[in-house]
Amino acid sequence: THGIGPLSKMLNIHNGNRFTSLVSMASKARGLHEYIVKVGGPDHPNAKIDFKLGDVVTTMISTANGETILLQHDTNLPRPYSLGFRVQGTKGLWMDINKSIHIEEVSKPHRWEEAKGWLEKFDHPLWQKFAESAQGAGHGGMDFFVVNAFLEAIKRNEQTPISVYDSAAWSVITPLSEASIANGYHAVEFPDFTNGKWKTAKDIFAIGDDY
């Protein structure tokens, strides 16, 4: 959910859009075994486990509106922490790893520029309002906004910004990926958990500066 949650909101999943299918591929599994042998020795009971989870699982997800999402699960190999976000459209792209952005006809050709100025200029009203409260809340402050929005919706007896349909669609990626890998990396269709309601449902998450 760390990666797919924010992207779902960017792409209006279940608010005029939805996931339609995915294809997953997995590398061989080596990282966990090597770690167990290194820490516990070759005679450790877990050293005999034949792990099925590949060290890197790569999943491509298609959407009803024509976007594609590249999702990677990579927790068994050494690497610095990064969610590795990259968002790209017709006018430019932003990348989390190098904290850079490129805007067509604004940035120098074939050159990155620092994203900080752009992020400050177009900062969301919620970040401006709750930035101090969100400090240290986890995942760069994101945890504060998700939990706060959920609690405020419950207190007001309103629809929670992350719906049960969202939770189901994000969670089903794991078994669908497993099925795709087991079936020779074939495409697997997403269930429509909303039964068609995604076509007309309106997004309510972070629309203003309330919650």
C-alpha cells in the first residue's frame, strides 16, 4: 500500500477509474536464504526453507482510463530506503529518488531541476495547515493525514476517504500477483469490487483544507 495508495488517489481509482488487469514477474529467491545462513549459520532450521517469494517482484497494472502502474516489491536485498516514486505525464515527470522534476518547455532540455521549489509553490492546503503536526508521523508525514482523515470522517459520520473498495483493490494485488507468476506471468483480471459504482463515485480525499 505504500506505493499503490498514493498512486490510486492520483489516478482517481474508484472515482471514474479502476484497475483492470496485472502481470507480475519474480526474480529468483536468494536474499532471505543468504541472510539466514550469514546470521544463523548453515545448520539453522530456516536455512532449509525453499523460499518462493522472489527477491524482486515486478508488477504492471493497467487501468480503465489507459494509465499503467509499475509496482515493485523489493524487501529482501540490500538497498537504501526509498519508495521510489516516479510520476510521469504529457508535460513532464517527477522522481522521488533524485528529488527532481522536469517540466516540458520550462526546464532546460534533457536536464533535471530540483523539485523543492515546485513542491513549495504548489503545496497542498492540508500540508500547509498540518505540516507541524505531521512531523515524525511516519512515511514522511503521510501517516498523519491518512489517520486524521479516517478519524474525522468517523466522528462526522461521513464516508471514509479510503473506502472498503480501495482496501480490497489494494490488498488483492498480492494474490493476483501470485496467480500471475504461477501461471507463467500471464495477465490476471482485477475484480470490480464496486460493481460499476467506480464510474460515477466522486473522490472526497484531500479536496480542501478541512481533513
